[in-house]
Amino acid sequence: MDQNIERSKVPEVTLIFWIIKILATTLGETGGDAVSMSMNLGYAVSSFIFIGIFVVAVTAQISAKKFHPFLYWLVVVATTTAGTTMADFADRSLGIGYPGGASLLFVLLMLSLAIWYWSAGSISVNTVSTPGIEMFYWVAILFSQTLGTALGDWMADSNGLGYDGGALVFATGLALIAAAYFFTGISRTLLFWAAFILTRPLGATLGDLLDKPLNDGGLAFSRFYASAILAAVIIACVALLPQRAGAHPGKPHATPV
């Protein structure tokens, strides 16, 4: 291995990464709804539970000395479930609606990325190798997952598109980002975060499509069964599909990719 290349604490961004990410965001929707709705714990209590799981998981992730696929994806799933209940709490319990919730979460995400950039000079995932940078990374991911949930609900519930229509809209957006990646010189960092945000509402609408009642445009699958199946598929993907830590250019002062 090139002695000037260090390994980061997050996986290399490949097609496998995006497949598991979409599965994780879908699980976040069904799992979050299972606890907050099916178990009748409500959005606030469920959010405290999932935030607690996130804190424990992200502490273990940041404390680890190298990339561990199962631990990394556990933290991602924790952000998606917490994001689901937090977004529902903002949209519904606070009474600010989908536009208000999405706007608030967008501001929080942009603020977290701005602070990260101001502190480190880059928001590229290729630089995630120290505890401080990794903390910025996970805070931004938590806000992006929560924003994505709010966007998915807003698109599906308020614009008359339904869950399948909403999923199609976000899938089209991701296809356009992929085209920009392959055929333009737009910043890879910008495209990564755009895709990361959009995979969340795609997963949210797919999750709602699976578990919402037939009268609401869903397929009425049990939230618990859907979550269990999605979790099993994610575990199989992480166990069987090759993943490795992403590389970053050596030292903190290196030019970010």
C-alpha cells in the first residue's frame, strides 16, 4: 500500500455503499414507525430511545481504530430510525407541518456542514479519519437522515403523488445526480451529500409504501415483519458483499478530494 495513503473510518463510496444505504433508510422508516406507531410510544419517546441507541453506537464507532462494516452500518441504521421519529415529531407534534419541519432541518444540516467546513476546511468524506472530523460527519448524517424523512413525507402526503410516485421522484433525482457524476465536473463532495440526502426520502417513501394501509396507498405489510426482512437483507449484504475503508490523502493538510 502507498505509504502516503491512510485509511478512513468510513467505507469506500461504491454501488454497494448506495445499495446498503437505501436498504438502511427503508429500514429506518419501517423500524421507526414500528416503535412510534405500532408500539404506541409516540414520536418523542421513540426519538429518545433511538437517539440513545445512536449515542451508544456512534461512541463505539468513533472509539474504534479502524473501519468495521457492521458497526458502521449499525450507526447508519440508528440515524435513520432516529431521523424518522425526529422528523415526525417536528412535522406533527410541534405543529409546524412538513414545510416548516423540512425548512428547520435543512437549516440545521447546512449549519452543521458549515461548522464542519469552517473547522476542517473540507466536508469531503475522504477526510474522515480523526475523532473530531468523524463527529462532524455523524452529526451531518443525522440531520440529513431527518431532513430526508421530512422531505419524503412532504412529497408523498402533501403533493398527491402517493408513496410510489414520491419514490419515483426521488429515484429520478438520484439518477440525475449519477449522470452528473459520470458526465460533468461538478464537485464530487457536493454530489455525495446531495445523493446522501436524497436516498433518505427514497427509503422513507419505500418504507411507507410497504407498511402503510391499503386505503392510504401502501401495501399494508406488518412494520415488524418488513423491518425484520430488511434487517436480514442488510446483514447479508454487509457480510457477503465486499467493502473496504475509503482512502484519504494522508495528512490533515492534504488537498481534499
